[in-house]
Amino acid sequence: MGHNPDGSIARWVWRDRKWSPHRYAVYLSFMQAAAGQAAATPTWPSGASPDLLEYALFSTSWT
């Protein structure tokens, strides 16, 4: 939290839509790890898949 308050890092990461298979594999690996970390907290469902985290991230307005 607070590591990218102005969104500049996110804008750089998502700057284009032409992802290589490698870039997408890295993204999926990150989401798998992040979902595992979230599942280790008391506020996240322990059996939830990375899809739930992706849905939570991209279906919400962060403004």
C-alpha cells in the first residue's frame, strides 16, 4: 500500500496491450503468488483462486 500513489507504475506496466506469452506467464505467476499471500490473511477466502483476486482488482474503481 502506498508504493504507487500516483499510479505511474501501473500506467507503465499496462502501457500497451500487446503482451508476449512470456509477459503473460509472468503476470499469471504473480497473480498465483499474490492470491496465495491473500489467502494467508484472515480476510480472504482460503480456497479462492487467483481469478477472484483478478476480479477484485479489475472490477473496482480505485479513484
